[in-house]
Amino acid sequence: PVEAPAAEAVAETPAPVVEEELSLLDSVKEVLKQARMHGGLKKGIHECCKALDKRAAFLCVLATNCSEPAYVRLIEALCKEHDIDLVKVADNMQLGEWCGLCKLDEEGKATHVVTASCAVVTHFGEES
């Protein structure tokens, strides 16, 4: 009897999945977008302080170029007291855009952006 040569097993390696490494700011932007779509985003001093004081917040985003230093101290103190994560971003105009406080033109560019010095995520929406 003649033995048939063993078929060579060709292991097909799947194409490597390239995942983009998101920077911290890109991740924050995505989290704020998801929270806004699911109704879990609070903006402004009054809403943010209420959410932080109730310990309903998971994440707080604070703009470092806020014009009122007492505002910054208050938010930092509430986050520290209740062990809530605090992320600082450089520009309050950019934070306002991420929170949806703007109008979009035909090309999808943000116009008429309102500044936001603080935003708090109370519900992430979906797992991200």
C-alpha cells in the first residue's frame, strides 16, 4: 500500500486588526458624546455641583482657562471630597463644542460655540 503524502496544513493568519490608539482628549471627547446622546451629561456650575454633591457623577471634565478661580477650586474640592475622577482640558471653547453647545454648518463644522468650563458625566450610555 502506498501512503498518500500528508496534506500540508496552511495556517491562515488573520489580518491584524489595527486599532487606533486614542489620546486622552480623543477618549474624553468620545465619552462626552456618548453621555450626551444618552442623557447623562451635565453642563454648567449649577448642574455639575448638584451631580458632584449627590455623588451621581463618574467623571468630571474641567477647563483650565476658566475665568473664575473660585469656580475651579470648588469643582476640584468636590471631586476630591467624593473621589470622582477629574480630567482637565486646556480650552473651555473646545469643551463647549464637545458638550454640544454649538451649531453645526452644512459641512459639519461647529459654529457659534458657547464656552463650558465644566461638564460631568452621570451616565456613560453604553460601555466604552
